[in-house]
Amino acid sequence: MHIHHVRTALLSVLVATSAAAAQTAKPLVMVVGTGGTIGSAGDYWGGNSTYIPIAELVRTAGIDSVATVESEQFLNVPSSAIGPVQWLELSRHISDVFRSRPRVRGIVVTHGTDTMEETAYFLDLTVAGERPVVVTGSMRPSNMVGADGPANLTNAIRAAVDTAARGRGTMVLMDDRLYSARDVTKTNSTRVETFQAPERGPIAIVDPEGAFYRSRSAGRSIPQFDIRGVKDLPRVDIIYSYAGADSVAIDAVVAAGAKGIVIAGVGRGGMTSSQSDAARRAADKGVIVVTSTRTGSGRVPVGTKGDSIGSGDLNPQKARVLLALALTRTSNPAEIRKIFNENQ
Ligand code: ASP
């Protein structure tokens, strides 16, 4: 019944939008769907939902005044099913679209919110060119009262066509706020205002009035990492620190073949002495250890020497993305420290 109502409403939007679309040539945006709550209806939280095709989401979003939109279903999965393999495929796909479609002004990726920040940061580090990539999703399924998906998708498209977005790499649009992929993190399991960039804030506010940037700085066109020859990302694990933590988890991931470890440390990157001993053993075997913080914000200094490299203000999951990419280039700790310093 709910779905029936939604569909009826959708149809009238569709009629209105196609009439308007015929009148003016608008910038072209490609929306690449990967799934997540934004692409779901039904009892999503109860684990009983259905996926909605991206073409249908685009039709409902009311984007006719903003852009001409093409969409494609790249994946249709929860973001827990997206990891290094899909990052490589998605990044290559986006680069291919930009290369083969000069008219595409920007690309919007719809994605589950749980690991959105990791995919977005990977894209930020690997996609070439000045044209923006804007990742968005929703906290509420499409048939829930107060669903945030349509507004997020429309604002993401607004952001993607804005000339001020050029040269800013990959961004995340949620709840009327546009964030740099590097800075943003999910801070609440449930609320729509969950995405924040601790201490840095959003780079713009985007709503039906337009996109309002805090600064005009832009101009990036060269990705930091060229993934064309990369088949797999090296294994990098995140190890949590907590009162009384022992060495078992660190030794286990080293035995499993980890090339890098990120410690989600206490406070300013701290860990127990048992974990420190294990981290030193790992470093002696050539495993790169980066320390971050489990506190949710703040810095762990990258440092200048010693075994351990701090993540700066990259959270553990972002530090993992950067470390995995850094390891595709080098396993020299000094070089990796330099990469972390360049990304502060
Ligand atoms: N479980 C969902 C996902 O990340 C949550 C969401 O999209 O908000 O795919």
C-alpha cells in the first residue's frame, strides 16, 4: 500500500519533470547507484526491505530544475558489502565515465552510509580530473516519514553541477551539508545529521537556494594515487585499543598477512604495553603501524621518527584507506610517513 502511494506520486513528478526538461539544456550529471538505505523501502531496520532501482530514485527526487540526469545501477548492496575490491572497480568506472563522457559535469554516487566515508575517501585519492564526485545516501528508507533520500540526492546533484565544486575532489553531501571526503565521518548510528567533519566543518551548505562555500579554494586535478596497475589493495587491519587489551589481535592479523595495521588508540594514539610490544614485533617484520585515535576527533601527530606513524586527524578507517594506497607505492616507513604528512 505504501509503495503504491509512492509510485502514484512518482508518476506525477515524472510527467512534470519531462515537460520541464524539454525546455532548457541543463548540465548533465551521472548518478551511479550502489545501494544502501537510500535505495530501499520497507522495514529496512528490521532487515526486511526491498531495493529500489536507482532510476526510480532519480525520478522521485525532483531534480528537473537542477540538471539533466542519467543513472546507472553499478551495485545494489548495503555498504557492508563494499570494500577494497569494489573501491577499485568503482574508482575505475568513474574515471572511465569522465574520460568517455566529456559532457558529464559531475558524478553523484549513492551509497550506504555505514562505510560511505571510506569509499568516498578512496575515490578522493584516486579519481583524476577537476570534475566533482559527490557521494550521498540517506538515513531513512524511502517510504519512511521524513525520508531524507530525495533531498540528499537533489542537493548532491546541485553540488555536482556547481562550478565552485570543480577541483575539490570527492565530497559527501548529507543533510544539506557538503563535506570533503577526507574530513567527513559518520558520528551517529541513527540520526539524519550524523555526518560531521570534526574540527573542520562542512565546506558548503547546499539547499534549494544554491551552494554556499566557505572558501573558494579548489583546483585539484591530479589524483594522488594511480590505481591503473593495481590488482588488489594490500591487507591493512584496524586494531582497537582498550583497557587491558592484549597482543592477540595484532599478532593474529600479522599472521594473516597484514602489510599494515592501524591502531584505533586511546587518547592521542595510546595502547597497552602488550599491544605496543606486539606492534613493535609487527614493525620488525616490515608491517607498517599507524596510530590513530578512537576518540572520534583530534590529532595523533604524524611524527618525524621511530616505528610508529601517527594518522594526524584521519580517523582509523580513513587512515586505513590512505595506508592501503600508500602501500601500493612503497613499504618504506619514511615514505609512508611523508604521505601521511602530505595528507594533513
Ligand atoms: N546499512 C546501510 C548501509 O550502509 C545504512 C545506510 O545506508 O544508512 O548500507
